Amino acid sequence: MPELPEVETVRRGLASRLESFIIQSVEVCRDRAIASPGGPFLFVEALQGTRVGAWKRRGKYLIANLHASTDELSTDGIADAGLWGVHLRMTGQFQWHPEPSSTCRHTRVRFWNPEGQELRFVDLRSFGEMWWVPPGEPAEHIMTGLKTLGPEPFDDAFSAAYLKQKLKGSSRSIKAALLDQAVVAGAGNIYADESLFASGIAPQTRAGSLSLQQLQQLREALVQVLEISIGVGGTTFSDFRDLEGVNGNYGGQASVYRRTGQSCSRCGGTIQREKLAGRSTHWCPGCQH
């Protein structure tokens, strides 16, 4: 599943490609891709004729501002046409098609501008979702998953003190806690493993037993690992692709993830793998305690 760096990479691609993109027509190829009230019919009716504005990311969600396309392309008098929300889930990806091309059977939603250029949403597993949020409606009222998200890793609110309070008395593993989107928004399996290695904390450690200093080290490690991955466009370890069909380069820099049986770059020990919180977890017993 795409994690924060991959979703941020997609956000940047959408922001670049779809600046002032006018949605002339929309085709929903699979109804279940639309999760907002009113289903595909209202989604198509609402988005057709709008102009795409700024894109933002919240956790693993993407949200675009929509404006009436009849407005002048200026900052004055822009008519609000609501929000366009997206969750890629496991295998959802956007594709940019500047020229007409044949579709694959996993195509879920298609968007065209007046020049015939197409933004295509393809999803192998069909878990990805889209929403239209009416003007003036809070996004979390329609995209209900937003309600439970914890702070962003880069926000000041995500601090060692916050983690200490949030994890107080918790007997679950710190790996499970990092995967909980209510603890921190956007982190996932790959970057949880990598940040725990970087901070020297064993993934099996009870979350509530970590000291303030350990949590500070973990917070700094997670931020650093995410920043590095964003800088190289995400990971090579999933079905993730950006708008141009390219995946990221982080895989070559991973210290433990999917390196089971290989030598640790820090101590020379053997990287181990076990199941934690239902996910494969990679760690070095020599470096993580």
C-alpha cells in the first residue's frame, strides 16, 4: 500500500499536471470507486465543468479544491465547487495520457479536459475510493476516515511528549502503534521498520515502556526516513507508480525492509523477519533493543 512518501509524490504530480485542469467530462468505469453520497451519478455531475485547484495531502488521503471553470483564472471571485477526495488504498494509481490510448481492464475512473488529455485512475485491487464534498461541507463529514487521523509526522503536534501521552500504558508493540493512523497519519509498514532501525528500537518493544528520549529518537528517525523517501519519489517495494508510470528509488536505500537474511549495514548481523500486527516486520537483533 502506498505510504506517506508515495502519496506525497502523487500529490506533487497532480499539482503539477492538473494546474487549472478543466474537467470537461468524467466516466466512472466501476461504480464502487465512488464512495460519496449520491454515487457515480452525482460525482460525475458535480465534477464536470469544474476547474481543479490546489491539491493537499492528509495522511494517505488526497484532496483537491474545485472551482467553477467559468471563472477567470485569477484569485479574485473564485466560485467554490467543493472538494475532490481520493484514497489510493492498496493499488490505486493515476495515469496521465496526453493522447488517446486504449484502457486496461482495471481502469476505474477517467477524466478529460477540453484538449482531450486524460487523467486515468487505475486500480488492480479495486479498493481505491473517490469522493465529492459539496461546497461548505467539512471534508471529514463525507470522507469519514479523516476524523480518526493522528497528527502528520512533520507537524509540531507530533512530538515525543505527544507520543509519551498517547502510548501511556499501552502493551501493544511499538511497530503496531506506528501502523495506527490514529497515532500518526501516513506511516506504514516500510517506514515503520526503517525508522525503528534508525532509532535502535526493537519492533516488539511495548509502546508504553519507551522513554521520552527513545520516543524523541524515534520521532526524529521517522521524519528523516520519510523526508529521504519523498526526495527520491517513494519506494520501489510496491505497485506504486507516479503519473508518468515511474516508481520511486527508496528501495535501494532501505536498511532492513525486505532484507531478510542479509547482513546488517551497521553491525554485520543478520536481518530477521517476523509477523507483528499482521505485517511482516524486518529488524536487526544486534542493533535494535
